Amino acid sequence: MPLNRLTTPLPAPLLDALHRLNEDHATELSSLSRHRLEHLIGSAFFAATIDEGCGLVIACDQDTPYDSPNFLWFKARYPRFVYVDRVAVSATRRGEGLARQLYEAVFAAARAAGHDCMVCEVNYDPPNPASDAFHDRLGFTEVGRAHLADRGKGVRYLHVPVQPPLPKD
């Protein structure tokens, strides 16, 4: 499965596919306009897709100009980090290991840039047990929680050291 790093501007059909994928997962990821999604991809530390829109990951580091409350939570607590803002896999491709492949690419980019930790958040309200189990398998541990009243959800903040390549399942 080809993993391709994303650079902007994106071709319109690819941007459409990625926007659809994001919106299909808006409960877990939060909705973004096409313009904001493309801007986020363009300013991200690392962004990639698998099979031209079947999977997406966007990761920021501490220097990314980003106003997400979750990103800002980590920025206030960690001097250097890679923050996985969103990862999504199309419903028709779940169970093929695409999310793991996307995360492995982010881990590799983080190691190459000299980062020592990766962070993210997972909803606890509404619950996201599949994401909880996935992040547990990758070694993430909870380092905080927040209730985002304006978004109607609660999140668990997660952290994992960036180490040598991840063990295989």
C-alpha cells in the first residue's frame, strides 16, 4: 500500500477524498472545512495518505502554528513533541493495518527529527474503545484529561516515548 507524504497545494480530487474521510470521522476528529484541512496539511510537521485518500495522518510538532485546544494543552506542558492531530482510515479498509502504517511513518519522522515523544488525544466522551485499544497496543499512556464543552466531548491526553521502531503485533 503506497504511503505518500502530502504537500500543498493538493490536487482537487485528493483534497476532496481527504476531506470526505475527515468528515466521515468528524465525531472522533472534529470537522474541518476543505480550506482549513488543506492549510493544516500544509503547515503540519508530517502529513501522509495511503492509497490516495483511504488513510490519512496529520501530525504537528511544537513549532506548528495551530490553535487547537488539544495541541495547545500539549504545547503548554512539553518543550518538544510530535502531536498526532488526526488519523483516519476509510471504513472499507479497516483491519488492514493502515492506521499502524501511518503511525509508523510518524514515529520514523519524529525519530529522524530528534523528537523524544509523541502525543495525541482520544475521546472518552463519546467513547472510542477501538482507538483506546489501538493506542494502548502502541504503548501510549494517559497524561491528562479535558472536557471540551464547546465541542461536546471529553478527551484523554496520551503520551509515548519515541523509541526504536515499533514491535510488530
